[in-house]
Amino acid sequence: MDSALSDPHNGSAEAGGPTNSTTRPPSTPEGIALAYGSLLLMALLPIFFGALRSVRCARGKIFSQEYINLLLSMYFFVLGILALSHTISPFMNKFFPASFPNRQYQLLFTQGSGENKEEIINYEFDTKDLVCLGLSSIVGVWYLLRKHWIANNLFGLAFSLNGVELLHLNNVSTGCILLGGLFIYDVFWVFGTNVMVTVAKSFEAPIKLVFPQDLLEKGLEANNFAMLGLGDVVIPGIFIALLLRFDISLKKNTHTYFYTSFAAYIFGLGLTIFIMHIFKHAQPALLYLVPACIGFPVLVALAKGEVTEMFSYEESNPKDPAAVTESKEGTEASASKGLEKKEK
């Protein structure tokens, strides 16, 4: 059962859990049975009828590959514009002149009225953001109409950058478990079946980075592509980003683990390309990236005697007031030290 399910008998919070100011009315045995029975039924219905309908679907596809690709294209068209706009916005702000008429806007959706008013969406943006959105839309239309590899890569890079930026692991142990599990997953689906390669080649969506091997012969119209899945960028990337934040937490003004893991990624990806070129067969990149990205930093930690610190490192919740206060105090202390050095 889902861990979010709480005590059904009296509506009270679980032992040790946070208390709620509103107490739910007590549940009757009949109500409990009805609730759990309904959950069970709702879980069984799609499985049972979906299995039956899958037999008919296997005999003849309902949607052709062209329609599926069109649906994916529209989906990634919208997501790609938003991701690319968010990516280029910090860089574009440097090119706007000081005299640029920048106005602030707010997109606000609320529910209810008076004291019961509740914010659903509260998004603030400015004219510069709208310009970035317009430029990203041009790339989106280019991708939608031409499926050009450059437009594909612009979206793919935007997805990857946003993924590494926004997806956070909270400790090294979790990162090792995640990478280890996906290591097995990637090896199985590439060597055990042809599913991964088929999906990568069949579906026209920016879920991979591509680059033509015949660019020198055919120019921008080249079509013999080498490809790298976005998962092979984002998954190691969020682990490398975690090690950078661990470096900063040590307060030694060095980024040893970040540079080590970054170099390990370069080594692992280079080894992937080398093996793929030698054996002329698609390779699961995580087969080489995971041991490198985990092994190299761990070896450095062993050499420096910081293995305990590495695996005990736990990121604080940014919404935790204590964490915010501690971070603020650390920043102020660093700033004061910098001033003292400057004065000396």
C-alpha cells in the first residue's frame, strides 16, 4: 500500500508524525472496507481490461508510427520552448541594453474569495523573458517543421541542463543506488534486447543528442548520425552536481570531487565511444559512466580520508528555516573573511 495512507480508524496522525490542526471524523469498519475495496478495484480494472485490449492492439496497431511521432513532436514542442527559454534567459539578459523598456508581469490564478482565497498559480516574468520565449518559439517551429538535428540538439541540451539544475539528490548513498540500478537497467535493455536502440532510432523526439558523422561531406544536410541518450547526460550529471555541492559544504575553497567526477565522466564517455567504434555495436553508456563517476571520487575520498564525510553528507531542505539561517550565516561569515583578507 502507498505510504501516504494514514491510520484509517480514528483519523489521528501516525506516531511521531506531524500533527494536523483539523481532526478527521472516525471511520467505520464498513467505510474502511469500502475505501480499500474501491482502491483494489480501481487497480484491477485497468490491468484486466488493458491486458484484454492489448491482444487486439498486438494484432493491429491503432495508431501508426507517424501519428505517434506527431503527438510526441507536439508534446516536446511545448516543453522544448519552455526549457530553452529558461536556459537562455540568464545569458540573454547580458545582451539587453540598459535602455531596454523592461516591464514586470504577473500571471496569477486564485481559487475562492475573501479569507478562503487560495493561490493556484503565481508566476512573475518580464519583457526580457517574453523575448526569450519568442526566440525559443522560432527554434520550436523550426524543429516541428524540419526536425533538423541542430534544433533537436538545442532542445536536448536545454532539457539536460534543466534536468541537472532542478533534479537534486540529497546524499551520495542515494546517488550510488540510483546509478547502480540504472547501470543494470541500461545494460539489460541494450545487450539483452533491441528495445533501446529501436526506440532511439524510431521516435522523432529530442530525447537524444545527435551529431552527423558525414558533416564534412554533406554539410548541414548530413544524415548519418551518432547519438547519445539524454539519460546518459542527466543521470550522471545530477550525481556530479551533488558532488559539487558536497565540495562547497566542505568549505575548503576547492572543487576536488567535482573536477574528479567531471574528468571521470569524460573518461567514461570517451571509453564508450572507443568501444562502440571498435565493435561497431551500440553500447550502454552507463556501463562505463557509472563505475567511472562513482569509482574515481570514492578513490579520491579514500586517499584524502574523507569517505565518512562523503557518505554522511546530507543536503538540507532549502525550505527548512534552520537550513536557511545556517546558509545565511555561512555566507555572511565567508563575506566577512573576504573583507578581512582584503583589508590586510
